[in-house]
Amino acid sequence: MSIIVDENTRVIVQGITGREGAFHTDQMIDYGTKIVGGVVPGKGGTRTERGIPIFNTVKEAVDATGANASVIFVPAKFAADAILEANDGGVGLIVAITEGIPTRDMMESVRAVNLEGSMLIGPNCPGIISPGKCKIGILPGDIFTPGPVGLISRSGTLTYEIVDSLTRAGLGQTTCIGIGGDPIIGSRFIDMLKYFEYDPDTKVVVLIGEIGGNDEETAAEFIKTMKTPVIGFIGGRTAPPGKRMGHAGAIISGKSGTAQAKVEALMNAGVPVADTPHEIPQLVKASLGMTA
Amino acid sequence: MKIHEHQAKEILSRFGAPVPRNAGVALTPAEAMEGAIKLGGSCVLKAQVHVGGRGKAGGIKVAKSPEEAEQLAEKMLGMRLITRQAPQGEIVNKLLMEEPLQITNEFYLGIVPDRAAQRNTLIVSAMGGVDIEAVAEEHPEAIARMPIDPLLGLRDYQARAVCFDAKLPVEFIPRIAVILKQLYQAYLECDCSMAEINPLAVTSDGGIIAADAKILLDDNALYRHPEFLSMQEENEEDPLEAEAHRRGIQYVHLGGDIGIIGNGAGLVMATLDEVARAGGKPANFLDIGGGAKAELVRNSLELILSDPNVKGVLFNIFGGITRGDEVAKGILEATDKMDVRVPMVLRLAGTRAEEGMALLKGTKLNTCSTMQDAAAKVVALAHSAS
């Protein structure tokens, strides 16, 4: 099994004709994702080169295609509006790839999404993939393979790095989710851990955190109640306070958000925390009872 | 983005919040003298720097006459203000000139985004005029918080309640609640990522006024506020970071001797940690994002090599949708024409990494297949070369 997305996920793309949107739509189709439509205001009634129907509004697209997920590639200026339109259009799952959305817009959008009961993944994230079934976002599909490991991460390329090493070690994945590098995101570690805990096929979860905020600490409290084992890694151990390390959310403010505090919280919850990414496959194997 | 006190006060007064009468900023001692005359003879000179703790460091002086204002400005302009928050110091280029206040009471008002609550939160304390983080640590009970629903905004009852919680004197609460709403409106409409009035001063004549103010702006929202772009003062940032900013490169100067280039913030952070584990000191954080186009690589490498401390450079690239062989070509094209005198180590992984590595055989780039080997190699090469 897998969580959140699978072969029954029907996806529309908001911003399907933009440079990024068009390129990654092709990649998603090639991976096998059911892309059922696109939304570009003013281009409704036309089709993309690959024959995907385009609609003017999310509502029209959902009515015509039965889409239950939307992926957003629109520029930061228009991204919050796109999230709210998807939320209103009733797609249920919204994956926002866009980077650089103002914090005010995200606070309002996350609140609206929570009121509606939809799920938002991102923004500023690589997306979600259930290997062999469905990929939504910009993740490079060919490094993933089906298997028993669930993965949640605030980062993109570091996730690919770790997934690649898992796959090479013969450790496939149920679902991998990049939750995004922004301070205000729709789904946090704890939200995804709850899904993995109830997925019978996920035998171990890899949690990849980084400096900034306290989502890892909150997750650690929940992990204490979980049956599924969790392996952790925290990036930014050498980052100085007050400096934003690329991601808008990766900043140590005063004494809060340090890597040390996160590592400690996870270890107190019984989570083996890797010192470096290359230790992760061994730790996963050990938790699965395989010889390293 | 950081802005100065005088700019923050200008914003607050636009939203109706009371700020001290001022005579603008002085860039020269003569202007300080003129300012003092405008203000009626005596004036407060406040160094406009981006760091806190400037009072103790000599960045705030009271002049009793225009002549004294001139003399004080002579000393203050050009001084390097060293504070606890900025041990390397910040040069004072301008002074805000304000009317002196007779302060009888000091409070704290602030708004920050609370990441855990995913809402903006008001922070109020009766212990104003000191570093609020120190208050939070030593007297947590003296701080009241009120999270604000982003869809409902700040309501009157909330502004009152947080003041009562903070045990502010009851007679001042109606007026302070109004100022809190003005502060919130300014915070929201200007897309701030922090706004504080510290202290909010009660004066001997019964006035309530924002004696000092600090505002940070959300960089992601600057496109909505072209009026703030002129407030960007790159000369006060780290010169390497300022240059990176001009080139549009995601760069943070860290001060060590191993230059680092990678793709993706998380991967670069992990690379810094790996270099530190190998006994090196990272010179910087630099994220070239997806792709690794030759021009961006060249630009990034030039920037890193302009840091005189750099004794070795580590590239750590994960080929995802951009294939490893294309990345290798980009790096080769960029480095081929450059005269690089420090050792360079490249680690390439992911899609078509082996093909990429094969392209780099026999070039001046040392290659490694794992992050930890690459970190160890660049540290060893840098230290043996120096």
C-alpha cells in the first residue's frame, strides 16, 4: 500500500502551460500519474500537446474530470490564489510546488485549507510519490522503487540523495513526501506520521528534518506513541544562528530551532538519528531486522 | 529584510501610531546641529544600525544644545558600534534626531509569526526597554501572548485581553490597545516578519509614544512594496553576501576555508555538516538550485574564489531530473576557462552520475562518489596545499 496518493489519484495541473508546469506534467505522465486536466484561466476548451484538456477554473476541471488532486506550478504572486481556488474547487489534495510565497498569504491559505478539511502539501516542496503508482511534483521518478520505507522531508535534493541510497541498498519506498522548506506549510511531520502509522505496508519511516521551527520536536512527542519505528536525520548542525540557510524556514531564531535540540528530542523519543545521510540505509536495515 | 528605526517609525506613524517628533536623519555633524535647532535646542542622536543593544554601546546620546549635537555627531558618525549581537561591529553612517522624552514607564509590544500556531502572535510585556528574549528567559510570566486568526484579524477584545494578561496599568490599556491595532495593521499591510515597539514609553506629561521601533520585512513579499526597495542598504551587509545578492545567488558567508557549492538547500546544509565532520570549516553556504547551468556555476565559483580565506572548493551535486552528465558538462565548461589555484573536488550522484564522472576523468577536478569521501578529500587537499 501507500499513503495519500496511489493509482486512483486523478490529478489536475494549475499552471499546466507554464515552462515548469508543462515540463513536469510530461514527466508525471511518463511516470504513469493520471493527469486528467489542466487549469489556465482564459485557455479553457483547448488541449495541451499531449492531449490533456485545459479548463478555465478548478471547479470546471473537477466537474468534468472527477479530479481528486491538484498540483500548483503558478508563480509565487498568484500561488495563494491558486491554493484557495483548489481548496474551493473541492479537490481534496493540493500539492504546491511554488517557492517564494509571502508568509501572510500562506497563513491565510493554510487556515482556509484547514477549515475546508482539504490537505495541502507544500509550498516550496518537491511533491509526493508512491513509487510505481503516482508521482505529483518534480521528484526524479527513476530513483524511487516500491518497498517498505516511508519518508518525510523538508528538503528536495537531500531527499533524492537519501532515497537514491535507500534504493541502491535494496530498500524501496511506500510513499515519499517533501513537505517543503517554508516556515508556514500545509502538512507537517506529525500529520504525515499519522498516515504512515496506519499504513500496514510501511514498516519504517525516515524523517529528514533541518534547522528552524519546532516541527521535529512536535513530531518526536507523537513518535513516542507510534508502533512503526522512525529513523531520523537533521541537517544544519553547523549552521550559525540568525542566518537563513536557503530555505525560508531554515533559520535558528535566538535559541529556538537548533539542530541539537531536534536531535535530542528525536533521540529522547527512541529514534536512531543518523550523523550523516549515508548512515541511513544501515539504520533502516537494522530497524527492519535485516543484517546491515 | 532589515530596515532602520527611522524607517520603521515612519511606517508606524503612517498607520497612526504615536512616534516622537523628529528632525530626520543627519549624515554630517552640521546636519545634527541644524536638527537640534529645529527640535528646540536639545535632541537625542540615535545611531541607525541594524543591531540591538546600541544604547549600551554608545549609539544613543542626548545633546543639550545644537553645539553639543554637532560635537557628539562628530564622534558618533563613522564609529564602529560593537554590540553583543554584532561582535564584528557595524559602522554608523546616519543619526536619527528626535525630541528628548521624559520617560516614566516602559512597556513592550511586538508581533511575530508563530510557526507552531501558524498564526501571527501579539507579544505584550510590562517589562519594556530591555531585550525581550532575556525577559522571556528570566521572567516568562511577565510575557503575554495572543495568537491572531489570519482570517478574522486582530479584534478589539483580543488587544485588550493581551494587555490585561500582561498586567499593564489599567488606566493605560484603552490607549495601548489602539496602538496594538495600529501596529498589527502596519505589520499586516507592509508584510512584516517582525514588528516591535520597545519601549512603548509613558512620558511625564501622560503621553504614550513609540520611543523605539524595529521592523523586519518578508523578503518574499517585497514585490508588493516597491516603496521599500530603496531602503535596502547593501553596504551594511557582509560584502560577499552583498555581491551574491547582486548576482542573484543564494549564498551565506560562514567564514571558514572550504568553499561549498551544491544544489538544493537541504543537500548544501548536509554538505556543510559533512565538511565540519571531516575537520574542515565551511567558508559558505551556496545553493545553485536545479540544473547547474555553466554560467551560474562560473558566477558562483567566481564569488567563492573572491573570498580570500578559501583554500579548497567542494561541489556536491545530485543529478535528479537534470542528469548528472549534463551537470558535469556545465561544471567543466565553467571551470575550463577559469584560472583556479585552489584544489577542487566534485562529488556527483543520482541520475547518470557515473556518465558524468567519466566525463571529468583527467580534468583538474578531483572526483569522489560519496559525500563523506569528497568532504575528507577537499579538507585534506586544502590543508596540505596551505
